[in-house]
Amino acid sequence: MKLDFIIPRENVIRITATEKQAALRELVGGLETLGLIENTNRYYAQIMHRESLENTGIGNGVAIPHARTDSVKNFQSIIGVCDTPIDYQSFDSRPVKYIILSLFPTAMSTKYLYLIGMIARIFNNKENAAFLDSTPDPDMLFEYLNKESDIYFTSISAEMLKNDKDVHDLTGVPSSDLDILIRLDRLYNLYDEMNKPEALKVKIEELKKLIEYRSLAYYEKMRSKKSNPFSIVEKNTCTGCNMGIPPINIQELQARDKIQICTYCGRFLILI
């Protein structure tokens, strides 16, 4: 699956704004110029409200502002290539060069999660750094992301066919998978509470297709053993088993570039 399945070429544009709010307004305005939405001010306010809840600068020079709203009927996304890197206050303190802004109805949340998982994997891949750190024009960026997204889709499809022997090795599984696993867990809980409705089962199966094979298999194993396979980290301690987390693991958690599990209880660790 290539990027153009989700974002068409004309939705990759150059933006001239030099600060965050102006850049986001420029991108929302770009969607209106393309005839995809009406009322820039309305959707800009929704994007900024979501941004006030959590900064969407995910590191490596990319930000993913978004709003879930049923006032749009289709998935709308636009990519901005910044003429001047923007101080976005990302967790890694790097300025942002690329902004992927999305508006989508609730029913298309899974599609959004797939897009963000793919973008995170591409931008976290050090082999892509030389190109992404350069100054590609929108057409060059589109071609590159289109190729890399196809590679990504092929890789996750192949991983789902791998033998179960690799389940316990989560080396290299990106932290973006954790967000999707948390959403999957919520759907499973709703599924059990609501007497297993078929509609939720379909959503669960769709979501599972977007998750790296090893992390999904590990999650399902943990879910079968524990009521909650996740644990929040507080004061460098796993709240699931109350055991201290080694400093090296805390550093890796703070880097947020891969999934971390507690070495004592095996739960997925979440750093708030």
C-alpha cells in the first residue's frame, strides 16, 4: 500500500510560515484551497484544541497535528514541507521540517493510526535520515514517501507470516505500536463488556492488521495471563509490579523510539 492510497500528490505542499500556529493555519487553509473542507477557522480551532491537550511533535523533525471530527465525511490529510524549520517544542527538541495534518471522522480512526504508524517508522529509520534532512521539494518528498510506504506495508505483511518463535523478541518495534496496542486493548474490553458484538470484532481484526507481528503476539499472550498488560511508570517504578526500573531502561523509555516492557512482570511500560 503506497502513500497515494491515503494522501494524493497535490496534498503535499510547501509552507512559508515560520511559527507553529501560522503553519497549522496555512495547512488547514491548504485543505480548503484544495476544495476538501469549508471554513478554515472552524477546523483550525479544532486542530489547536487537540494540540493544547498534547504536543504532536513526535521527534525526528516531524509533527502530526490532527482532529477527529464527524463534521468531515472522508479522511483528509495534507503534508507541509517547511521552508524554515519550526520550533514545535517536540520531545526531542528538534525543529520540525515536515507537518502531516489530518482531519478524519471517528469511523476512520484506524486508517489514521495506520498512517501515523507508517510515518513514525519511516522517520525513525536512520537509513532515511540523509534524504529527510535535506531540503526536498514537495514532489521529491511525495515520491520518496510513496516508495517507503510501500516498503513499510510489505514488511509488516511479511512479519505477520513469521513463525511464533520470534514473539518474545521486541527489538526494533517502534513506540508507535504501543499507541495502537492501547487502542486495541480498549476495543477488546468493550467487546467483552458488550457481549461480543460483531461490529466491534470487525474493528478489532482491522486494527490487528496494523500492528507489528511480534508486539501483537506478545500483547495477546500477556492479555491472556494478566487483566492489564500495560503499566504506567511512576518515580522510575513499574506500577504493575512495584519494581524499580533500571536507569538504562528509563533512558530508552524517554527516547520513545521503541517499545519497552518491564523486565520483572513483562507488562508494556507507559511513560506519561
